[in-house]
Amino acid sequence: MTAGQLKTMNTELWQSIGAIADNETLMKRLTRYAKKLAKEKEDTLLTRDEFFARLDKAEQDIADGKGTTFNNLEDMNAWLDAL
């Protein structure tokens, strides 16, 4: 995601929050959902050891010829977007 896209999403989020800010029920629902999303993010974070284990595995995969190569930037971006 580009910085411009992130800024647009941030603006849209704050506009949406402003639209419901005077409704206590909707704000409670939004708060619960935001907490749920934050928990999901916490669940996806790697420990330091997990990160370095993945890095070691990736380096071994590359050494074994299992790496992914791209002919151009568009192919790489398409692969990244598919993750």
C-alpha cells in the first residue's frame, strides 16, 4: 500500500468516525470491532526467535534453489499483492 493510499484510508476512517460520533450505540460497536482488529494484529506478530527462524529457512530455501525470481517489477508486485 502506498503512502497516498494509506492517507486516503485514514481520511475516510476519520470521516466515518465523525459521522457516527454522536451515536453511543454505534461508537460502542466500533470500539469493540477496533479492539477485535487490534487483537488479530497482535496474534500475527512474530517473536524475535520466530522471525529469525523464518529468515534462516528463507536463506536455506534460496540456497536450495527454491527462491522466487521475477523478470520485472510488475510481476513482483503482482506476486506481493497475491500474498
